Amino acid sequence: MIDADTAKTSSQSLDAKIPPGPIAQKWDTWLDAHRMIGPGNRPGRKVIVIGTGLAGASASASLAALGYDVQVFCFQDSSRRAHSIAAQGGINAAKDFANEGDSVRRLFTDTIKGGDFRSREANVWRLAQLSANIIDQAVAQGVPFNREYGGGLATRSFGGVLVQRTFYARGQTGQQLLLGAYSALQAQVGLKRATVHNRHEMLDVVLVDGVARGIIARNLVTGAIERHAADAVVLASGGYSNVFYLSTNAMGSNVTATWKAHKRGALFANPCYTQIHPTCIPQTGDYQSKLTLMSESLRNDGRVWVPRDPDEKRGPKDIPEADRYYFLEERYPAFGNLVPRDIASRAAKAVCDEGLGVGLIKRGVYLDFSEAINRLGKATVAGRYGNLFDMYRRITDDDPYEVPMMIYPAPHYTMGGLWVDYELQTTVPGLFAIGEANFSDHGANRLGASAMMQCLADGYFVAPRTVTNYMSNTADDVSTSDSAFDATEDAVQERIDAMMNVGGTTAAQSFHRELGNVMLEKCGMSRDADGLSEALTEIGEIRERFWTDLRVDGKPDELNPSLEYAGRVADFFELAELMCLDALRREESCGGHFREEYQTPEGEALRDDEHFAKVTAWEYSEGENAVPIAHDEPLHYENITLATRSYK
Ligand SMILES: Cc1cc2nc3c(=O)[nH]c(=O)nc-3n(C[C@H](O)[C@H](O)[C@H](O)COP(=O)(O)OP(=O)(O)OC[C@H]3O[C@@H](n4cnc5c(N)ncnc54)[C@H](O)[C@@H]3O)c2cc1C
């Protein structure tokens, strides 16, 4: 078993290739100096993009518009069904349409502070800088953002900020933004510059002489194993919250693409940083397979409370004001219900641990709109959140216009991911990672409405430039007949055969549920050293049973969801161990990583900047009982002062 003591630490620190000069000019400096490829030479250069969510679709559309031959892969039956379609509440941008004095610097500051001072300054500044371009791009595509009566784009607030910089399309912002990116991609498909391979799952990345030169994918409809070669590979394969089994992510979201890249040499950064979102519909039973998010935007107008009396028997509408505990408003008067997610989640867990929770198993808190409906009127509230209220009513049979919603935290977003430098390139040359698949911009906690901002900044504006820069220096002599493709395809086939041949009695879903329970309990909203060590032992045991008692139905060379699922669960086991190891090694609390041993007397996260103001990026070690190697990237703060986060 691996543990924190046996994990090795490398003395070699990572070069993030941050351009010199003042922070506000770094990206322009980089752009001015980057190498280009002439239009006539672009059609001969091939780029593979894995993923058609906001990051992948926007990158594919932009790379194809430049003239490259873009090959796009997704496992869904339509690129439009990527998990991004579910994003609800909005996207941030420093445009200051609300005339509050917002700026790039303020968005930068909020993001670094929100991430609890564990993200890279230069990347975050660029993100804030590009945020305004994203809105212009989306509006030009026809994305129907909500508008004010006078016609201007409407904005609202999300957690951790004191301005209204979140642009939204009711509660369906991800869907509308993805339709915009999808239309741009389809235009390129029509021009024959982009090819979309739906129902294909990338199962490995192919390295020729240490450089990413292609992928091995399984056609999920026929079961055929395919080889695809390219000059560069971009992973936009999303996050790994489904390691917890129950999460707000799409059921198919998984870690396979990034994990396979990790096993081929790409370092995996900060895997323990996971976000447990405060506003989800509470779990109702053991056989549930999905948790539903209620957007954070609801905390703009909804008030969070629990009864003050643990033995309260009255229904929420009959409990008078004096007997209600508005715990976020009382504990954090400056930000109230709009504190960042990690803080709101821990506060909800704390009041439930005190016995004040509501609902069948007393793991819920109220999110109450009665005051907003009185103040704004039902029609205005419906205009802002109508589809979310309808969704809640359909799932719970309660009408949030009449009674408060019940909510509880659930796994939602993963800040960790493949380590990338300023150019979004992993430690494998030619292999890039964008969107939720990389670790780059959100530190230890992502602020609401910033994920889509990062996906689209990476996809529309950063990757098209940095991939061009990379390809301008490489030769276009790649072929799938290279022996590296033979070896990688053999490895993929061996793994498939191994799963098919176990011949056991238990379906992958059972093992996944067991793994999720361990992760949620011991590596979830709060962790401690004993629990994490126990988790490592328990994961090892479940993993062993998986490989001796797994049942996979059907055959490998046909449509086989049972095999697809087993492969993803097998990778989740390996990732889960690294998450626990990373959480053990980071002996501090920061953002979404809350170690019970490191907290203030008030129960807030206690950082250790002296020892942990750094990114931990893990190198995979091959072989039985091999231990991963930790590499550090020190984080330097020159444009913001390191401080204890306070939202009081
Ligand atoms: C319910 C919900 C609401 C949200 N609301 C907001 C919000 O209001 N604002 C905000 O900013 N963020 C929000 N988020 C977060 C945001 O939606 C995600 O972080 C973001 O959409 C991730 O986009 P992505 O492009 O990185 O990946 P995804 O959208 O997850 O797309 C991944 C793509 O990769 C493909 N893929 C993965 N693995 C493979 C493989 N091995 N082979 C081939 N293809 C593969 C998939 O098919 C898919 O096309 C929300 C998230 C959820 C779950």
C-alpha cells in the first residue's frame, strides 16, 4: 500500500514558463513573441481534441477556423450532450455592466482569494483579462443572455464576490453557451475542417519518442479499436467528481482520458482539491445514482436557515423568524448567503452535525424564497430561476414558491487535474489539457460561474495560440504505422481482455458505489490523517475484489456499456488512491481541502503558507508497489498579498 511516508519527493521543481514583465502585460508579451504557421501550411497539420464540452467545442471550432485539420472525439452520441450542457447559473466576466467599479484586477483578486491562495497568479490574470472577450464572442454567436428592460445584458452575483459580474441565460447558461460553441464547431464540420467522432472513447495516448503523437480510441458502437495520429493532442475531457459515485456530474463523466495521459508521463496536480457544492437536492436512498444541483445563483435571493431547536416539529412555514437560525448571515455578515462554496458547505455540514438538520435523515438545510417573493413578486423570481424551481418540483414534489427548498452539499467540481504550464501544455510535449481537465486556475476552491469562463478562455483564446506556437516547431511526419501505436494498442487490448476475463459475479457499479462511500466519508468535505490512511487500505481492498470478482457482460467487439463502465471504474480506483495520498501529504487546510487537524478555533481553514504555498504535481511510477513521485511548483504572489480569507 502507498502512504505519505513512502511517497517520494522530487527536488526538481517545475517550470511553468511564465512570461516576464508586469502581470497585466504577460499575455500580450507572449502573444507578440509567439510563433505562427502560415495559412497555406495549416490544413496539413492535424490536431486531436478529446471532448466536446465548452472547452473542447470552443477549442475545436477555433483551431478549425484557423485552418487546421481538427479531429474531435466524444463518448456521447452527440457532441452537444457533453456534461457542460448542464451548467446552470452563469459565467463571470469583468465587464462592469452593473457600473459598480468592477475591473480585471478585482476579478483576479476575487479568484485568487476564492481559491485560497493556491493558484498561479499569471494564469488567473489572463483568465480575468480574457473574460470580457468571451461575452462578446458568445453574444456574436447569438447566445441569449438575460437582458435588462432597456436591452443591456443583465448580471447577478455569485459566491465570494461583492459585485454583480455573472452573465446568465436563466438557469440554462451552460446549455446556451454550448449551443453557441457547438454551432461554431458544426460550421467547421460543414467546411470539412473539423471531423467529429461521436461514440468514441479515448483509451490511451500514443507517445513517439516521448512526444504525444496520437491516441487509441474504442468505437463504442462496434467495439473496434482505432488508431488516430496527429501533430498535437488536446485533452478537454472534463472533471472527475464521479470518483465519489454520487455527484452532480453527468453520469458518464470520468477520469480515463487524463488518467491514461498521467500513466504515460503527464503529471497530475493537486488531485485532493475537490469542490463539494452547498446547494444540491439531498440524497434520499441507497440506490440513488445521481445528485441534482440547484444552482448557486439561487443564493442571490434565497436565504439559508435551519430551526434553532433540534427537536423542532413544526413545518418551515410555521416556524417564526425568532426560531430560525440564518447561520450564513449570522456567521458571515459581509457576504451572508453568498459566501464561497467551500465555506457554505462546511457550515451546512456543521449545523447538521449539531443536530439542526432538516428532512428525513436530518441532512438538509432550508433555502427559502418567501422573503424574495414578497419583495420582488413571484413573476420576477420565476424569470430568474423558473426552470430551476420547476426542476426541483419535478424531483421532490414540493413547490419552492410555497415551501422552502431543502438542500445539502454534494461533490460537484474538481480543481485538480493534469498539470499544465502557462501554455496549457502538460509535462508531455505536444499534449495539452484545457477546461476542467487541467488544474490551472482555481487553486483550492473554484468560485461559482468561473468554470465556464475558464473553459471558454482556454478553448476560444488560449489553446489556439499555444497549440499553433507548439506545432510551428514540429515536423508533420506522424503515422499510425509507427511501432509506438502497435505497443499502445496492445496495452489497451490487454486491459480490455483483463476485464473481460475476470469472470466474477459483481457488476462494476457495485464496486463504484463502495468506492464512492469510502471517498465521501474519508476524503470528502473534511479529512484527517487517520481517515485518509484507512481510506487507502479500504480502496486497495475494494480494488483487489474488483479484479477478482468483476462481472462484465457481453463481448468486447460490440456495443458494450458494461465494459465501458468497468474501464472507467478501474481508473477511478487508481485516481482515488492518489487523491488520498495528496490529501495526506498536504498538512494544512485550504479551500475545498479541509484537514480536521488544521483549523482555527472558529473552525475555519488554517493554511500553512510557509510549507504549502505550492502546487503538488504527481508523477506516475510503473510497477507493483511503485510509489508516485511528488514534484512541487512554488507559488509566488507579487500582485496580491497573501492573507487569511475572511468573508465576515
Ligand atoms: C449541474 C452543474 C451546473 C454547473 N453550473 C455552472 C455554472 O453555472 N457556471 C460555471 O461556470 N460552471 C458550472 N458548472 C461547471 C461546468 O459546467 C464544468 O466545469 C464545465 O462545463 C466543464 O467543461 P469541460 O469542457 O471541461 O468538460 P465537459 O463538459 O465535462 O466535457 C467533457 C467532454 O470530454 C469527452 N470525454 C471525456 N472523456 C473522454 C474519453 N476518454 N474519450 C473521448 N471523449 C471523452 C466527453 O464526451 C465530453 O464531450 C456546473 C457543473 C454542473 C455539474
